[in-house]
Amino acid sequence: MRTFKTKAFARFTNEAGIRDAALCDAVRDAERGLIVADLGGGVIKQRIARHGQGKSGGFGTLIVFRTGSRAFFVHGFAKNKKGNIEKDEFIAVKKLAAELLAYDDKTIVRVVASGTLVKVTCDEKAIS
């Protein structure tokens, strides 16, 4: 499973102290069918625990997800500050999902090289 995060999501994880290992756990859960919500169009919602705490007080994330293929973390929010995303945010995420899922391998390499997408690293190596 190739896993990435957008540049904006990478900033969010840095500020929130979310480690790549937590993102990897969320993708593994999704691969096993443990999804908080399937929002359609390749977008799923997953919860991520705060470091040393549970998921209920943690973070909500939106992931552009294709089983067995790719996962792109595109939006995150602290559950204690925001219960869910707004309609306009959701529309933007759905448009982004269609674009990301259409990327071929060459495009992904180019977008990662530009810094727009960042590879998610699990167990000291990038998932690919």
C-alpha cells in the first residue's frame, strides 16, 4: 500500500505531534475494513489517537483511499475543536480525491519530488 500525505496535512501532523506510525495504523485498519465512515468517491474518515491516549479524544482524518493500492491523507482536525468537516470542505476533498486517484506512477513520483505530496514512513522505511 503506497501511502502519502499532502503538504498541508504534513504541516498538520507536525503541529499536532502525530507520528507516521499512527498514520500507518489508520491505513492498516482501513485495509482490514475497520473504517469509521466511507464518505464515497474514494474518501474515508478515520480516527487517529493522540500520542499516549485513545482515539475518542484524538484526531479525525480524511483519507483518499483505494484498497490495496494507495492512501492519501488530505485533511485532519482535532476532535475537540471540530466535530466534522463543513460541506464546502467536503466538496473540495471529493474533487481532490478524483484527481489523486487518477495519478499514474510517473505523476506520483513527480508530485512527491515537487514536495506537494510526502511519503508516509512506517518502521523507518517509506511504504511503497
